[in-house]
Amino acid sequence: MRLIGKSGTKSGAAVEADTDAWAESAESPDNRPGALPAQRTSGLSERPAAGGFGPDSLVHVSTRQFSAAVGPYGAGGEEVPSGAALDPAGLDPTSFETALAARESAALEARHRQAADGGDPEAAGRLGTLLLRRGDLEDAEPYLRAAAAAGLRAAANNLGVLLHQQGHRAEAGQWWRQAAVAGSAPAAHALGLQLRDQGEEEAAEYWLHFAADHGHPLGAYALGDLMEHRRDVRAERWFKVSADAGHREAAYRLARMREAAGDKETAEAWYRTAAARSHARAALRLGVLLEERARTDRSLLEEAARWYRQSAQNGEPRAACALGFLLRDSGDIAAAAEWWQEAAEAGDGNAANALGALHASRGEAKEAEHWYRTALDAGDQNGAFNLGLLCAGTGRDQQAEQWYRRAAYAGHPEACNALAVVLLQRGDESGAEPWFSKAAEAGSVDGAFNLGVLHAGRGEARQAQEWYARAAAEGHGEAALQLAVAQEQRGNLAGALERYRQAAAGGSAEGAFRLASVLDRRGDADAEAEHWYALAADAGHRRAQVRMGVRAAERGALEIAESWYRRAAEAGSRSAAFNLGLLLARQDSEAEAMLWYTRAADAGHGRAALRLALLALRRGEPVQAENWCRRAIDYGPAEVAERAGRLLGALHAELSA
């Protein structure tokens, strides 16, 4: 409960206005027995704001104790006796001002008490309010009752507050109703909350609407909350009324509604309003929106980090986790780990998993396992899945399967897929299939793709294509590649091109290479074909690297061609090794060319074997030449085998002559 207004001495009129504004703040709910019905808020509760006014923030001190503490104070504004005078130069000015204010308050209370005891209902109301603020409920009650009985609505409202704190909810409701009927917005708000908690929503809406219409921001917030609970579109209007009046939770709720409607620009503005008032979850969401926008404007990352930090410092572990990821992406791993640890220790499973992955990447299996288990204890099933991956990576296959199974039974899609793969590798196809199905149905694109592979292996083309299509729709490049190959085999080149593009966009190097090959054969998109060849080559596709080397050589860019050939040849491409040999031979590097010819021939390249046979003849080594000819005949292709056969026949004739 909080009295709206500033503390300190007031005139009679000011005190009266103050008491009429008595109401509970939804942002610093009172957890004591007898507090007003609490405002509902979404998500995690926040720390109550420091300070404030009303009984919640005051110490219970009796009038006698209060007077004794501040010393005598003459009535009628008399000066302090010289013996009791305070020397501002010798004391803390703050202490002096505090003592002076306390004496003035005591004098004001004495005047109100004298007038109230003389039958003045307004003075009784003011005195009851002062006592209620201070927590002297027993002393306050008779004065508030006297003032309320005299028809003062502020006193009736505050009497309701007092009775509610004492646990007399029914009588509190009666006095709130009397004050509300007399036009008190705070009383209407309190009555509305009480009726809502009793399940009388229609009556609650009436009184909350009354409070909101009379400019009470907490009433507007509570009305919006009630309407949102019923999925009433009018909730947004009342949240905005309350937010415009400075209610930070209303601003946050309004922002969530606008974000859900796709209006991120307006949502960001309201998140910013709430976050500026230290709303932890609003600062978190603001950071998320700014980080999303930072994909096109990197300068926003610093501001996102600033809001994440504010949210984390206000007790939001998810913000600490998000800040950790932001710092990791910027290269500050040490700082990231600190924030992840803070979030993990506060119960954030995602942060614990991040810490586990960090330790796992460093080869620190014991530490990684600790944090994965921490994540699991926090209810994050990624912890079990990650424990499975960790065990599999260290050769503990049986334990890995157990962890996969635990996460899979908890509904983890990728764990279902991983468990199915383990079972399939063991030869248990019947056991693997239902787990692949569960993975796919739960949204695992790898599960859908693997289910397609399973059906394809059985010759069930239609079912395989259905699962490939499902995985491809979620961006799975290899699934799109399988669909493209099927389209090309049917002669549907346009359909194949579309699927190859999808495969390439999904990260399939083979898809990019095949797309480039189709465009190359079509002959009307040379630049685009080279783009896709280059993309596949950069991803390590050896045939694409050879093709890039050939195209560079055709342009006369021999250094570039040599570079591509070397990359492919060193990765095991026999064609690249042969082409590199030809290129080196033209550059008078015969010795190195021989090495690459030999590597290509040893890998089964017929042309390389024939070239080695001719070089052997040139060196006068007929036996070596005969051996290479025989290998060229075995390797092919047909024209190479024919030439090698003629050369071998000539060698035999010469040796026989």
C-alpha cells in the first residue's frame, strides 16, 4: 500500500487530497497479510522500489515514543529553548533537518489531535491518515471511523485500507464501496480488485472502469489486466492510459501486445519507456529487439548490451545470459563466461548450457559435464542432450544413449533424432523409425530428412519425397538436393533448378555445384554459374574447385588455376592432380608434374597413367612405359584405353624386332 504524494508537513487541504489518493502500487506489492488484493503481473516479479510513502515504508512508532525521540516542541511556533538549541555548524545538516521536520510533524499531529478530540471530523480524518501512514493502526482506527461516519470519502477509503490490513476484508469492502459511491477513484480501484479476487468479474469491471475513467492509473492498469485475461481487445486501450500516466508494468504489457501484433516499432518505444523506469523484463525485451535490428545496423549492439546489463543488474538472469552471448560474439569470451555463470547460478538453464559448451570446446569435459547437469537441474532438457553429445565425443556410447533417451522422452526433438541414429547404426531400423518420426513431428528438420533417407533406402519413393519436402521447407539443403535430383531425373529442368537453388541457399555444397553445372550446360548464365561454382569450391567441394581451376586456366589466369588445382588435389581429387601436373609441365616444372601425374594415376586416373607411359618412353624406359600402358587400359575411359592399347602394341613390336 502506498500513499500517493510527497512526505513531510502539509496544509490541511494538501493532507486531504493526499488521503484521497491512497492506493496500492502494483509495482511494489505488499506481501504482508491483509494487504490489498494484488495487481496481476506477467512473468517474473520485480524488486520493490526503494523508499515510498505510507505504512509499507514507515516504522511502527507510537506517538509517545515519537515525541520522546524528537524532544519537546513548543506550541504555537515558539522557539526552541536555548538549552536545547541545535547548532547547525556542529552537527550533520541532514540530522538537523530530519529532527526539525520530525518536530514539525509532531506539532502538526498534536494540533490535529486537539481538533479531532474536539469533534472536528476533518481533523479526525487528517490525524487518522497520519497515524495510518506511520503504521499506528490501532490509534488511527477510531479517528478514521469518526471521519468516515461524518461522510468524508477520503477517510472512508483509508478506513477500508486499514481494515483490509487487519484482515477484515468484508468490512473494508463496505467502506470502499461507500467512498467509491461518493466518487473516490482509489476506493473504486481497491473495491474492484477485491471483487475480482472474489470471482465477481462483472462488478469488478464496473468499479475498475469507474476508477480508470476518473484518472486513476492503477485502476486503468487493473482494468486492462482484467480485459486481457478475458482476451478483450479493449485491454490495450487501458494499458495505454495507465502507461501514459507513468505505470511501467502497463507500458511493458502494452509493448508485449504490440510486439505480438507485429508492430515492433511501437513495441520498442513502450519497452524503452518501461525500461527507463528500471523494469527488468522490459529492458530485456528492448535489448532483444535492438539486437535483431543490429543485423542491419551494427551500431545498435552497444545499446542492446547496455539494456541487457541494466536488466541483469535488476535481477533478470535471462538478460545476463543474452549479454553473455553478445559478448561472446564480440570476442570477449572471458566476460561472456562471467555473465553466463551469474545467470546459471540464478537458475538459467540456457546460460548453464552455454558454459558447458564453452568448457567442452576447450576439452574440459569435467567442467562441461558439471554445467550441463546444472542446466538439467534447472529444467532445461538441452542439458541432457548435451550430456549425450559429450559422452559420445569421449567414447562413452552407452551413457550417450541413456542421455539421448532421457532427453528424447522429455520431448527434445534433436535428442529423438540422435537416439534414432544410434539405433540405426546398431542395425535396429524398427526401433529407429518411431524416434525419427517423433523427431520430425516435433520440428527436427534433420529427423524429417533422415526419415526420408530411411524410406528411400526401402524403395518407398513417395514417402521419401514427402519427408524430403517437409525438411526442405524448413531450409534443409540436403533434403532440397534430393528433391532436385529427382526432378532432374524426370526431365523437369525448371523444377530441378528451383530445388537446386533452395539446396544451395540451405548450405549444400553439392547443391551449389549441381546448380552451377545445369546453368553451365544451359550456356546463358555464365556469371551466375561461376558464382555457384565459387560458393561450392569455397565450401570444399573438390569437383567445384577443379571446375574453377579449369575456368581460370581458360582465361589465362594460371596462378589462380594452380591454386584451385592444388586445393582439390591435396584434398584427394585425381582430376585436380592430373590438371595440376599438366599446368606445371607447361611451366617447365617437369619433376613436380611427374609427382602429381603419379598421384593421379595411383588413384585410378587413366589419362595420367597414359601420360606417364609416354614420359617413360621419352626417357628410354620401355618396361616402365609398358606397366603404365597396362594401367591406363584398366582405368579407361574407352579412348584412353584404345590409345594405351596401340602404344602397348607398338612397344611389343619394337621389343620383338
